[in-house]
Amino acid sequence: MGAQFDISFVFSFLPKLLGTLSTTLLIVACSLLTGIIVGFLVALPRLYKVPVLKTLSEIYISFFRGTPILIQLFLFYYGLPEIMKLVHVDMTRTPVLVFVILTYGLHTGAYMSEMIRASVMAVDKGQVEAAYAAGMTGFQAFTRIVLPQALGIAVPVFSNLVIALLKDTSLAFTLGVMEMSGKAQTLGSLTQHFIETYIALALIYLVISFTIEKLLLVAEHHLLRHERRNTPEKKLFKINKSWSYRRIIAELGPGKGGTGL
Amino acid sequence: MKLDPSFIWTALVQILSAIPTTLYITVVSVLIGFVIGVAVALIRLYRVPLLHPLAVGYVTFIRGTPMLTHLLLIYFGLPVLIDGLAAHFGWSFRSVSIPMIGFAYISFSITAGAYMSEVVRSGLLAVDRGQLEAAHSIGMTTPQALKRIVFPQALAASLPNLSNSVIGMLHGSTLAFTVSVVDINAKAQIVASTNWKFFEAYLAAALIFWALTFLIERVTSVIEKRINLYNRGGVA
């Protein structure tokens, strides 16, 4: 079970792991971008109830939310080249990172589309009617009234999704991508100091997800500045009603249930 | 390597035998996780002096790090801890006698506990404080009020979240393959590599997971209807 526990290894492993942080962040950034685009494309048919596309996007969301990301990774990695072979496209030389980003992008896309849909729907319909009454066009009402409110509602879910995505990248090592957990595994088996490597790895993930959470919290407070009251927000068993209601909607609906891998 | 649609069915049948392992891991981790979660949530809500910062630290750590690192930390760390203590106190118990699936149980329960505590906490926060005060005013003690008034309502409020967590743990159990537990994912891997048909095997595994998830969602929606009966609007 490896060598004696030695705390100094944690510190010597930290810089080595940080060297591969860029790969992890690259995966997160690229899949996030893919995810947002896919999410919008998938959310629109459901919001506007386009006949056939609506069913397709429902199946897409159901599949990506209903199967583990690890299975999806393998499925894409082994399946995509075979499917592409049917249309005579050779994918044997495609870097693994492409498959990883594609899988994570499509996976996040499913959650993103649910997030977009739920937060647009969480905006009171009366708001749109009031905007029409004031003489705005549909587009104006959407960009000036609905979108700013929906953004505020979406931020907590978005923050959860980004952190879940960050943590999910730890599975990319199964396809042989040298990101942080892959590097940690290599370091562990080279030095036989497994516990120390994984402590170092956990510390890095902790710091990054904490930073992301804080940054997005600032964004949320900024976006929801009109919603806040002057009363203190949290008491035992009591939080500001309208605020809590929105937050509960946002947190109940489309998130990953918090249980990102 | 050619696509072989008929093998999907063969693989599906072979993988079926691994479903119980996956379900065991899910159920055990969700149940123990729920117990931990309720304890942690109550500690945080009532701000129990010494335990409160510990609970916050636990939840932050678990939610901030991937499940894979929890599993590996437990897998490599627990034996060292147990064997160290055993040598010190002269126990006869050694870490070797822990089965592989035990590590999965322990680690996933710890993971589920942190997520469950958030679910329970938001559920409890969703219950109006006036309910608790009303219960007090008719002479209930706090444990009575919590058990009879607050918990049932909190449960109803957090059911969707709870079901998401169960599904999350079901999907998370695929990680057990890293400590060589043969769950659905590991079985798919075995079936795939012995027959050299990776795509078909993983497609079968995905279908099984999809079905299981669908089943959990159905069951939850039935329970949700049942549990929210009191909540119907209009005249009774």
C-alpha cells in the first residue's frame, strides 16, 4: 500500500499537478462553450413548442441526463469513429481531447438547455404582458424584461453546472487524457505516495471550485440587485420570501441535483 | 471492426447480472448519506457550537472535489489509518479483510451525505417558521413539531432534489470500477473487451442506465403526487 505517509510530498506534488491544470481548464472552457450553444439550440424548440424538433430535443435531454457521463465518454470514444466510418470519414487520427470535449459539451448542453428553459419560464408571464401594455415589441420585451431576470435566476444553476463540469473532467483520464487526475495517478504510481497525490489533487479542485463559486456569487448579487430587500436575508428557518422562492425554483429544477461526480 | 446491432442484445443480457451491484451501491450510499445529511443539516441549521464549522468544512470539501478523489482517498487512506490504529491498539482486524465494495460503500456514503445535507437543508428552509411556532403554541415539543409538522413538509419540498440526488448517485456508482467492483460499467468493459465490441457493449450499458433513471423518475413522480395531496388548492 505504498510508502510511509509524508506530508511534504503533498507540497512537492502541488506544482507538478498545477502544470496540467491548463488541460483541465481547456476541457472545461471548450465544453462550456459547446454546452451553451447546444443548450440554446435545444431549449428553443421546447420553449416555442416546435413540433418534431421538440420531441427530438426531449429525447436528447433525457438521454444525456439519464446515463452516466462515464458511459457517455466510452460511447463516444468507441462509437463515433465507427459511425463516421459508415460515411467514410476516418477518425483514427483524431486526438482524444476532441472526443472528451465533445462528450462533455453535449452532456453539459443537456443541462444548460434545461437551465435556460426553466429560468425563462420562471419569469412571471405578467411581466411580459406589462411590457406589451407599455408598448414594447416581443423582441424588446424579451431582451429588456425577460432576459435580465432570467439571467439572475440562472446564475446559481449555472454556477453549479460549471463546478459539476470541472469535477467531471476528472474522468477524462479513463481515455488517457493527461489532465490533473491522470497526472495524479501517474505521480502516485511512480512514487507510491498515493494518499499525498490525491490530497494535493483534492486541494487544487477545492480552490478552483471555491473561486468559481465566489465569482459567480458576485455576478448573481449584481444581477439580482433589484430583487433584494433591506431585511437580513438569512434567519433560522426564514429567508426573504420572494428571494427564496426564486432560488428554490432555480435550485430544484434543472440542476444536476448537486451530485456532480 | 464492424457495427453489430445484434450484439447489443447479447451484451444487454450479459450486463443484466451486474445490475444488483450497482443498485446495492446506490441504495446503501443514498440511505447512509441521507442519515448523515439530516444530521449535518440539523447541525448547520441549529448552529451547534463545535460541530457547526466541522459540518461546513465537510460539505465544502466534498462538494468542491470530484467524487473520484473521495473514492481514491478512502481507498488508499483508510487502510493506512486502520492498520496504523490496529498496530497501535493491538486489534486483530486488518484492512485486508474489507471487501472492495466496502470502500465504495464508505466513500459514496460520505459523498452522498454532503449533497443530501444541502437537499435536506433547503427543504427545511422551505418550511415557513410560522409552522414551527404554531406547533409550539399548541404545546408540541420541538422534536414533536419537527417530526410531525416540519419534516413531512420539508420532505415534500425536497423530493425532486432527492430524486436528482438518487439519480446522481446511480450515475456516480459507475466510478466503482476504479476499485475493481464489477458494476454495470465494469461489466460492460469486460463484455466489450472479451468480444472486442466496445460500442455495442457501452450502448447496452447506456440503455440500462437510461431505463433505471426513467424508473426512478416515474416512481418519484408517483410519490410526489401522493405526498403533495394536502397541498391541493381550491375547496377540499
